[in-house]
Amino acid sequence: MNPFALVGRFVIALLSEIGRIFEFAMNAVPQAFMPPIYGRLILQQIMRIGYFSLPVVGLTAFFTGGALALQIAVGSEIGAETLVPQIVVLGITRELGPVMAGLMVAGRVSAAIAAELGTMRVTEQIDALTTLSTNPFKYLVAPRIIAAVLTMPILVGIGDIIGVMGGWVVGVYSLDYNSASYLKNTVDFLKMGDVTSGLWKAAVFGFIIALMGCYHGYHSKGGAQGVGAATTNAVVSAAILILAANYMMTSLFFGGGR
Amino acid sequence: MTTPKIELKGVQKRFGTKVVLDGVDLSVDPGESLVIIGGSGTGKSVTLKSILGLITPDKGSIKVDGREVSRLTGRAREEVNRKFGMLFQAAALFDSLTVWENVAFGLIQGRGLNRTEAKQIALQKLAKVGLGPEVGELSPSELSGGMQKRVGLARAIAAEPEIIFFDEPTTGLDPIMADVINDLIVTTVKDMGVTTLSITHDMVSARKIADKIAMIYKGKIIWSGRKEDIDNSGNPYVDQFIHGRAEGPIKMELAK
């Protein structure tokens, strides 16, 4: 096999996949804004995607914040007591909060959406929607995207608070820092932009999570095995896109490189 | 001469290099029941899905009430699909909804009826297929295959469509339940005076529900006529199929 042909085939396959995802998104997004809007379905998805992800996101944030505090304290002896709260709050709000929450929710929600839509596809339930004059993009895809974009920033906001708490618990109970000055250092150093940039990221990650779940589920084929593959692809592609989008948004918000 | 309810001319579709439909010509008159027979993988399902707009054909024309529909999308497609009802092979009931919500789905989402009104109609339709109101509150996964088919039929007729499609209505059912479904199809359809297009490989079912039969083989209609004439078709392919013989002009492509 000619290695150039192999590379070329891979690139073409990758580009056409990107094109298909883009086309899918172009079909889905306008449906989120055009009536009829299915309020009941959106609320249902907000519960599933947002509310039930709270424990996962909270625990992840708590342990990440704690570990972060411990790492920095051990690494820098001088001035650690003022440095630790500052780095924890920046690290959590700007980067780790949204990224960790994004990855955890991708594992939970992208997989669930892909499995549900994939099963609907192979059992012809999606075709049945069309024959009942209901647009599957509007009925299935749009509510999930709306719910994920709305709830991810809220999840990350709560995760930020819990993550900072995690750092504080480690600082006060394990490193014997003064509680009041830890909190004062945190609040003094934190700027609004740190939090809002993280929340913008969260909204974008929410879009990616729902889109990947829907795209792979909608196009799954071939019975149980196909649904399994769709679920795996949804989680993997959502995770990769989240990390890529995170890099791009970080360089957009905070200036890249120089 | 009346305009055919459904008319296909030279419809072609290929998936990759595999030609599935190779110029299908079909016509169904208003109030008529056409059954397409043929083996697995001969293009029956693709023909049906092309008319429904689930698959876009590569070439050819599909007309419903004289209007070209093969390239419609979005709102215009939904408008045409309002004329249709469809009973899927495995019923394709929405498992996140109860039975009555399934039957009422097209009324609520498609026609914008309120839930109370739609539920009344749904329970009437369930009664029509021999299911009591208590079934309406169950979830589809609690039903047997035959009951799911009946719910699927109730959902297909709920919005009083002009055309109903049946995809293998008796596949996977025992002979008695199959006959019950056939009877239901005949009575509901005759009641409503609708046009139907069915695909099946079950000859008992085809003889019962058809006015006309068409046989598809390798993506082409190779014979069509009134069901009384099928035993004297003079077509060796049709003869082989209706008698279920392994030997004949149709060769099963078995891997050696």
C-alpha cells in the first residue's frame, strides 16, 4: 500500500467527517430558535443533563481543588500561604473547573444521548418521527443542545465554588493555613473575567457534548454493535473537541503565546 | 382518467457501488391497496422509504396526488407527510412515551391538538384495533409483539391519513396474530377508504390485503397485476416466489 495514498485517504475521511458534523450542526441550531419550542422536552433534558450531573461535577471539582492546593504548597515553601489560594482560584475558575466538568459530563451525557438516539435510529423510531410530521432535529436534537448549553455554565459555576472550597479545606486542615487570610487572598486575587471566561468555555463545551452525542447517535447503524460504536465515538470526539476548544478559547481570552 | 395517488417513474438509488433501485415504475390509484412482494434485499424497503422522503433517490420522479415530492425538504416535506401514516416492521413505538401518547403523537405534535382531546381520539383508535383504555397507560415495552403492532396500526391511522404504508405487517407474528393484523388492516382501511401501499414477503398476507400485487426483483418491478391473476402470471420469477421454491430463475446468492 502506497503510504501517500494512506495519508491522503485519512485526511479526506477526516475532512468529510468534519463537513458532516458542520452540516449536522447547521441543521440543528436554527431549530433551537424556531417555533414550536418544546418546553417540556427542554426541561426534561435540563434535569437529565444538568441536575443529575451535579454530584459528578461537584466531587471532581472538590478533589481537583484539594490536589491543586497540596501540589503548590509542597512545591514552593516561601510565600506559599498567599500563593496557594491565588493559584487554586485561578486554576479552578479559568481552566480546571470547566475542563474537568466538561470531560466528566461528556462521559456521562454524550454517551447517554448517543445510546438513546442510536437505539431510536436502529429501531426506526427516528423514521417514525418523520412520518408523524415531526422534525427529529427539532424534537430530539434541539432540546438536548439547548439544555446542555444552558446548564453547563451553571454546573461549572457551582463546580468553581466547590473546587475553591476543596483547596480551602486542604489549606486549613492539612497545611495549617489561617482560614480567614486564605479566603481573603482568594477573593482579593479573583477577577470577574476569570470566572466569566470559564463560564463561556462551559457553554461551548455544553454545545460540543450535546452535538457529539446527537450526531453519533443520529447516524448510528447496524444494531447493538453500531450503537456501541456510536457511544464510544461520541465520548472520544467530545473529549478531544473540548480540549481543542479549550486551548483556542484560552488563547482568545488571555492572548496567545506572546 | 384519475390522477394516481402515488406514481413512481424510473426511480433509481444506489448505495456506494450497489444498485438497489434500478428504475422502479409504480402507480397506485386512490382507494386502492397495492402490495409489493419480493425477497430480502430486492429494494422493497428502499422503495417505501423513498416515497416517505427518508431516502432521496438519485434519479426518477415520485409524485403524490400529481405533485413531485422526491426532492422536497423541511416544511414542504412535513406538509406532504401529513397525508401519510406508516406501520413499521417492528412497530417503532417511542419507548419514552406511554401507549396512548404514542397513538396521539401525530395529533399533538403534527396537528397541535391539546392533550385531552388527543387522548380521547387515541383511546378511540385503540378500541378500533381491539385494545382497551387500560392498555393506553402502559409503556410499549410491556406489550407483546402482536399488541405493539396493533398500537403501531392505531398510531398510523390516528391522524386519518390519506395513504398508509405497511412495512412487513405480519413479520415475526404467529399465524393467528398475523391473520388478526391482516383483518384489522382490511377493515380499518376499507372503513376509511384510504390508499395503501404495503411491502411483504408473506403471500398469505399479500393475498388478503391486496387489490393489486407488484413483484420487485433486483431493483425493478418485474410483474404487476390484480391479485386474482397472480397464479396465472406466466412469469417464472413470480411463480417461483409465490410457491416458495428454492429452484428456479431466482438464485439465492450464497457464499460458497
